[in-house]
Amino acid sequence: MPPPPGIAGAAFFFGASATMASVVSMRAAMEEAFCRAARVTFFGSTTPDDPDPAYWEMLVTSSDDRPLGLEVGQLLAVAKSFDAGQRKIRLETSGIRSQVVALMAAAIEPALFSEIYSDNAMNSFSYLLDTPVPYRMAADLFCLDLYKYFDIDRLATIASPVEIAIGKLAGPLPSAKTP
């Protein structure tokens, strides 16, 4: 569905916490923008959580697919289906997983996006290992060849001319509970 006439831009709020409530609360700050919330597979309520959400991502990986690739493909499909004409889409993400999905989508199709703003984000993939982030919390980001050839700054460069902005950085994770 295209933006209503006279609306200057388009914005997507993307990630596990992307809800229409987040769009409504942010809409006032985004003057003259047509807003949408988007969740792709393995985010928020789109993740089957029986018995553990990470099992589904591991199942996809075992079939020689990559959850990250599926997520990026879905985000690109949603962005393309949003008939914005000459207007580009502004993505706003929250969390390291949605940050990487958005950066990868912009690196593949930079002409679709004007800006990516990421909150609770990371400056480098080294955050995953230095923090450490448990595999089950971000299974889609554990693509070892991704680290070999790319980092956040390199993805941002490839996504040029999309403006990339990082708000608050992700902090340390709470201690994991052992069964």
C-alpha cells in the first residue's frame, strides 16, 4: 500500500519489538512520514517458541539455508512491496539481530532505503564473541564466513549512500541461567 498523497517519506520500525504501538508512539517524532511496523520470521511473535525459539533457526541451518538470509529476503520483499515510488524507506531497528538484517538488506538493495537508525546496536561483530552472546540468543548471526569477510562498518560502506546511524549501544547481557 503506497503512502497517502502529500506524505514526504516512509518509515519501517523493524525488529522483535516492532508493533503498531511503537509506530504510534514514534509517529509524532516523524513529521510527514508514513509508518509501518514489520516483523520477519524468527523475530518476536513470528518465532515458534516450542520448545525453544533457537531450535527453528538451527533446523533451517541444518537444511543448508541460513536464517539470516531468509530474514533479509523477507525484509527486502516487504520493502519492495511498499510502493513508495521515488521515496526511499527509513528503517528503525532495535537490537543487534534486526540491525544486521537491516544493514544486509541495505547492502543488497541500497536504492530502497534512505536511512537506518539502530538502537541497542553493536559497532562490530566482535561484540558477539566479546560479550559473549549465547548462540541461542542470536543463532542467525552466527555465520562464521560473515565475520571473515564483513563487519558492521564494511556493511555500512557497501550500503552507501544509505545513512547509517547508531543510537544506544547494546550493553552486557544478563547472566545465563543454567538448568
